[in-house]
Amino acid sequence: MQSYIPSIGMEVHAELATRSKMFCRCSVAFGGQPNTRTCPICLGLPGTLPVPNRAAVEMVVRTALALNCTIAMRSIFHRKNYFYPDLPKGYQVSQYGDTNPLGYGGYIEIPTSDGGVKRVGIRRVHLEEDTGKLMHLPTGESGIDYNRAGVPLMEIVSEFPPDIQNAEEAKDYLVQLRQILLYLGVCDGKMEEGSLRCEPNISVRLKGAEKLGTKTELKNLNSFKSVQLGVGYETSRQAAVLEKGEKVLQETRGWNEQKEESYLMRIKETENDYRYFPDPDLIPMVFDDAYIEGLRKSLPELPLSKSQRYEKDYGLDRKESWEFLVDPEWSRFYEEAVKLGGDPRLIRNEMVSEFAKHLNETGIPARESRVTPAHIVELTKLKKEGQITSKMGKDVFVAMVKDGRMPAQIVKESGAVQISDESQLTSIIEEVLKTHPDAVAKYKGGQVNVKGFLVGQIMRQSKGQANPEMVQDLLQKALEQA
Ligand SMILES: [Zn+2]
């Protein structure tokens, strides 16, 4: 087989986290009884007038700034005309043109496995509205739910010709983009609920060829995994088609998650003509520099620069930093703990073990837990200073979760302090050796692994409070002298 180079363009739709719809005051909440979140405006009834949602515009501009775009200081809405039952007005309000969308000509940086970053161009970031949803009922009939019609939708399109060249990069792009949207608070990023949707287009060409191949578009990808698998599948499918001497057709294909293969939805013979024209009901959006600069200043620290800071300042590796970054809440907790003066490495270890397990099991978000950053910091200090063993740490943790007492107080009240006193430990060890002369004999006879048994007995004798490292040393000495 010859060598083929894939080119992947990414089209991402993000439902904006506003309270109300794009041009009316209906709620954008997910679900609900069909057609209960509608009004004459989002149903497109005659005589109604749309009023743009200021919060939605602001979210798109902030996203465009975070994606290093140029902002269109004067931007208009267009009507994209087509007929489909999920589109009550007969047109979708969108933004057309190269330099009219709220943001254009930007880029996103994605971390690469060699520790560097790859820059992927962003062609446009624009604002439009979502459509309704066709529902195929068990009775065999079809219904339409307009609850989603008119929900503000942001479209983010990667640059053409595409910078993305394989399935993993496609996934990484989406991971990074979703992360940015979460940090900006502009989208909840729930791919399974459809509030974040990704439609990659894929083409392959022979290595060395200048011209890009015919592309297909992939739909129904509702997880990172399906994006990666889908793009990978489509790349090999197209290469196999070309290898047979056949032509790749310009198709829209769906993704079958169970079979892990793509299937034909429809063939695109010609580009649709949407007869775009400026929406006469909506006046142009005009911004001034002060407004844009104000929004630029309001941007939070973005995930990639945060992860680079964690690596540099806290000594975490990339994988460890991303454990925090996937959840803004989790990384906020971590940073607060570090700020309180804890050791960044120990705090990380403490958080990802007992604490993460506890949150996972109970389903409580970190901010609602009785365990605060101060608890974690104090616990790591007690362990580091040798006041408690890691086994005792677990008990302290359980008590801490239960009633929110501080670790030092729990230790004090239980009287359970780690025994690091040499003479005290020595007397426990001597006692254990006296009660197990057979084990000592075995050790002398060369069965050194019996030492583990003795350590266990000593820890039990001390109710788990003996300093484990000291026990190892002192026991070794005692056995040599026995
Ligand atoms: Zn409405």
C-alpha cells in the first residue's frame, strides 16, 4: 500500500451557557416536555421581532479572543435559507463571509507527546441559533420538539487547508477546545447531551501530492473516543478506496458506535445554495476598542498555560497537571491548597488518592465536601513530619470526611500519634521476637522473607502507630543481634 496523508478539518458547535435563547426569553434548559420552552419568536410566527442576547454575543467574543482571533468590530447576522421541519422560520440566523464572523483568523495550541505544542489555525468563530429536534416516536410517527430551536449556538471552524493530520490530533484538538470553553464558562461541554458537537471532515491524498483529496463529513460523534475512532476509520477507508483505484465520493457519513464503523448518510452532489442575505430584522453589532479590551482582560488563565505553570512551578509532569485541569473546580482546590503553604507534590498525591476516591464514591463535587484545602495541607504536613503513618492518615481522612474536624485535632483527640521513639519501638520489637522464636530461627536459617511477617506483628502490636521506616531499621538490627 502506498503512503497517504490525511487532512482533517474540524467543525465544532457549542451551545452557549446562557439562561435564555438567542432572540427571545425562553429558557435554554436541557430536556423538559417537548415544546414547553417556546414562544412566538422562536417558533417564527409572523409579526414577531428578534432581540439579540447580549450575553451570548459576549461569550462568543471572549471565546474568539481566547482562540487568538481578530474580532470583527462590525459584524452582522445573515439568514441561511433552507427548508426542514426542525427549522420553523424556514431560515437559520447565522453569520456568513470571511471577515464578518465575530472572530476570525485565530489559532489554538495543542500539547504534543514530545512535550511541545502544535498550532492549529482557526478560520472562524461565529454566532448562530440551534434548530429543533426531530423525534421518531415508538408509534412509528415523527414529532418535532422546538425546545432547542433558537438556543444560542457558537460555531468554531478550523483553518483550511487543515493543520490536523491524524485521528489523535483531531481528538487532542477537541479536548483542548472543550477545556477552553469550560474555563471560559461559555459551554457545559456535555457531548453526550449534544451541547458540544463535532463534525470533522476528512480527506486523504497520496504522499507528495499537492491537491487535497475529496472530503467526507462525519456526524453523530458524541465522545472523544468516537471522534478519534471515527477519524481513524474514515482515513483508512478512504485510503483503501484509493488503493483499489476507485474514487472517494463527497459524502456525509454517520458513525456507528457499536460496530465502530462509518456508514453512508447522503451523497453531496452539489454544494447547497442557502441564499445567504443580511437579516433585515437585526441591526449590525458594532464594538469599540474599550469593550473588546475589557473582555480580553476578563479572560481567565487558560488550560495550556496553566498546565505549563504546574509543570514549571509545582514540578508535576504533564499527565499529572492534566488530572487537575480537566476539572476547573479540582484545579482551583489544588491551587488554594498550594497557596496555603503546602508541598505541591504531597498535596497532589493526597488529592488523587483518598480524596478523589471519596468524591468519586459519593458523587459530591470538591467544593461541597467537608474536606477543604486547609484539611489536605494539614494532613500532608502531619505525614511529612512523621507524626502519623500513611495508614493512620487513612483513618484521619475518614474522620475528617465525617465531621469536618481538622486532622491535627483528630489525631490529638484519638491519642493516636505515630511512635517514633527508638526505645519504645525497640521494646515492642523485642517483645514480638520473644513471642515468635520460630520466625527468628527461620530468618537465621536463611528465610529472609519471614521479616515481612514480623513487621506485620510489630505494626499490629503498636496498633498501626509505629513509624514504618524505623521499624524496618530497628528490626534488621535486632535480627542481626539475635
Ligand atoms: Zn422563544
